[in-house]
Amino acid sequence: MSLPIRDRFQPCHAGRRRSYLQKILVIALLSLMAVNPAIAQVSSNCPHIRILGPDNTDEVHYSLSDDVILAGPTQRRVVGEAFDMASPLLCRAVQRVVFVNDTDNKGTSGRNKSNNRQDLIYLNAAAPKFQEQVLKLSERARVEAKQTILHEATHAASRLLYTRSEESPPAWLEWRPDEDLWGAEALSLADQTIDDMRLEKGLFQEWDRM
């Protein structure tokens, strides 16, 4: 006895419906990532790092909030490749990266501002090495950009270490650490690094002692 046409084709329709819903879900996720690239993973080595954009100006220093730009694909790729090479401490020291078009300071390609959000790295898209088109065409620019990113990450790491040191940074540095910027995993790693490297008195103090 043959099945009614409705029952005969029902499993096929159900399969098509599932496939259609899966496609819709994938498209929705890709669209969300396109609208808000800050949620897209930048580095597999440091998956927590976010690249901020114009929708995140409340997270950057007020003096640069009007200069925030949306990072281009090559700019994002360079950030990811830099942090793929980073040590665990540098990785955890940086929580956020932002590209700004700071035309008044073209000679400054990157910075980790000591007086504001010490876990955040600023990269200047007005500096030649961080311009999207230059990065796309020049291998040398990409190498130099990665060096700058890791250099700034080192500044962030020194600030992270001082959140757990026994002594404050030297007065001439003109900043004070704020451990509230970092999570438990970063602070635990800082504690471990201080114990392993005997940096209880502080990074600069130990350097002077040596």
C-alpha cells in the first residue's frame, strides 16, 4: 500500500527545512560579525583581544574618541599575526586594540597610554606603517607594524606586573597601576611571572639593582 503524497514527502521537507534554518543561522552570525567586528576573534593565541571601532568610543581616551576608525581587513590581520607570536604575558596584558586616525601625531605609530586604560593599545592609522593600503602592499610595513604592536604590548605588560608588585612604579613614570582593568587570569599570570623572575620589588627597581 502506498503512502499518501503528504506523508511520502514529509521527511524530505523536514530535511530541507533544517538545512534552510542552518543557512539562515550562518548568514545571521556572519552579518553580526560584519556589523560588529569587535566580537570576531582576532588571534587564536589571544582569543580575548578585541579590536574596537567607532561604536566603542566610550572605551578610549576622550582626546582620541573622535579619531577612532573601523579597522580594515589587513589592519586586523596584522594585529592577529602579531599576537599569534606573543608570549602569554604580553597576550594577557592587552585586552583591547583600537585604530585611530591621529593626523596631528603621524610620527607616533602606536602607544599604550599610561593615564587611561592601560590594557588598551592605540595604533595610528595616520602613520604610514598602519595605513590599510600600505599594509596591503608592503611586507616591510607589515613586519614593522607587528614590531610596534609587540612593543606596545610590552608596555602594557610592565603596567600589569606593577599591579602585583610590592612597590609602586618610579615617580618619573607618572602613572599608577590599576588592577581592575585586568581579569583574574591575567593577574594570576602576573603573580607567577613575578615569582619566577623575582620581580617582587618592581620591574624598574630590579633593573636598576642589576
